[in-house]
Amino acid sequence: MAGRPAEKEAPFFGKRLSAVRRSKGLTQQQLADKLGIKRSLIDYYETRSPNPALDFIERSAAALEVSVAELLGSQPNASRSKPGPQ
């Protein structure tokens, strides 16, 4: 059968990058401009790249004004964290 192959689910980092970018009100083009890269590279990282370089992760976090941990989804958010024993 002809046609496009079934689309795979976006990698975890790509989902996080897209979610944080959108929460900051930025388009792919605006983020690309901040990073000095082409928009197609942002699309690639958001939809197909399973293992972005650490440099790209750090630069993206800085451009989005978040920590690397937040961009990677490993920093607990205040509404989800539970206070520890006192």
C-alpha cells in the first residue's frame, strides 16, 4: 500500500520541549530564533530525536528560562510534591 507510514509517538524529550515552549507562549520559529537555529531543527527535536545533545538541552533550557531539570521533567512541581515528615 502506498502512503505515509504510521507516525510514531514523539520521544519524551520532544514532548517536554514542546510543552515547555508552548507554556512560554513561543512558536517553534521563535524558539529557533532565540537559539540561532532553523525551525526545522526544533521540529526534529520535538518529534523525532530520541537523544538530543546535552549542549542543545542546556541552551534550550536557558532560552526557555527554565532549569534543565524542569525541561527534562525531573524537577518536582510544587503542586505535586508532598511535604516530608517534620
